[in-house]
Amino acid sequence: MKAMILAAGRGERMRPLTDTTPKPLLKTGGKALIEHCLESLAASGFTDIVINVAYLGRQIMDFCKDGSRWSVSIHYSDEGQTALETAGGIANALPLLGNEPFLVVNADIVFDYSLAELRGLSFDLAHLIMIDNPPHHRQGDFCLRNNGLLSEFGEEKLTFSGIGVYHPALFADLPVGQPLKLRPLLNQAMRQGLVSGEYYSGFWLDIGTPQRLREVADRLGLSA
């Protein structure tokens, strides 16, 4: 199974740190955020990886190169100066991802979920890892039903972790090169009962602010 790292965003909430450095290259625990992600993928057996880049993307490509430092192979989906959002970025990268289901992970999260569990998973169009709602996202995203399916409706919602596996058919009809969000696409597939999920209660942190960047190092017992 191939994997994709979403690394094209500008990281506006991380300014001024991201004025000259792309968010995935910000460091915590002595490593760039994207390096934590690459290590998790490699440890779980994902060796064929696609990274999408846009804002200051050349820095990411220069840092990660061909991936041999992590014993993986990296290909890049360059979106130019304007990021294509999540769905648009994935649609743009489909030629690199192929015709089989693939894993997608946000570059700006740190976690200890075992990605190896997603290899060979049976699902329809999408399977999302859901977590408890963090303080900065109390409203949650989707409701996880008893039958394992996700719904946009329901009072007890969980938050999408930024870790998910997808079938390329979910993105096949999208126009290429246009900014498109993932949420509307998932909502449509959920109404058809084609999106499953699972609850994960372990360590997870979204690096959305400089404070959370420092918090990761504290949680991991490392220096920033």
C-alpha cells in the first residue's frame, strides 16, 4: 500500500515561524514534523510515499530528497505556489498513487497509532481514524455508529485525526488542478454508507500553533 503525506499548506496559524520555513519542517524533539511522520510510515512498512508540496515546497524536497535516509522511496506532487486543499491535492497526486487503496497522513500531526494496522484493511471508499475531540475542536467532525460507519449527523461526534485510507475511486471524478476540500466529498460518501471509521484513544497531537509545537516535545519527554 502506498502512502501520501499532506505537506502543502501554508501554516498561517504558525506565523511568524512559517514565514520562511514550511510548517512540515518546523522542529520538535530535535526532528522536523515531517520526519516524525516518515519514521512512523517506515516503521509500519510503508516504503512508497508521495508528498504533495506547494508553499516553500522546494525546502521540503531538498530536506526529504528521495527518502533513502528513512529507507523509503519518495515522489513529489508539486502544486505550485497555491495549495489545492486536501481533496484537490489527492486528486492531483492520483497518477503517483495508482489504482489501489492508499494511506493519507497529515504532515502536522504526531501520534503513536500503529499505521501497520491499516495495511490490507477491507473498506469501501474511505476509512478514517477518529479521536476524542481536542480542546481546540470541541464540536468534532463525524459520528461513529455502532455498525462502524461514519455519519455527518449525530450529537456525539469525534474528531478526524488526519489519518485515513482511501480508495482512488473516491477522487476519480474530481477536476484536476482545482482547490477542493475533503469534507464535502466525505459527506457525500457517508450518505451512501461508504465511509467507515475506528476510534483511537492513544497519543495524538495536531501541531496547529507554536504552543502545541512545544507541547509535543514535552509530551515526548524531549527538548524542543
